[in-house]
Amino acid sequence: MARSIGLHLLDRTSAPRSSRTDVLRDLLAGAVLLAAWLFVWSFLVLGVAGPLGSLQGHAPRPAAAERA
């Protein structure tokens, strides 16, 4: 038989209380996610968008235009 996946929001049972270790684990997981998010965005800004700005400068003139 297949089990149904439900949220059971209307169950009248109380949720188990979180302990201090659960809170610390959640804070550590949030800090890891924040660090990963900052790493990705800093890579995009410094590694991709930064060099793209230098490509928008004037292109060097071809040698044929200088000889004419």
C-alpha cells in the first residue's frame, strides 16, 4: 500500500519541544547557508561582472586604419 504524504496541520497533537541542541543546529545550518549564498554572489560580482566591465572599453583600432 502506498502511504499518503500529508502535512497533518489539523492534528491536535502538540509538537515536541526543541532542545538547546536543536536551536544550535538550526543556527549553524543557517550560518552555513548564508555563507554559501554570500560566496556565490561574491563570485558572480567579482568573478563575472567585474571583468565584464573592462570589456566595455574602447576596442583597439586595426592596423589598416592607422596606415591610411
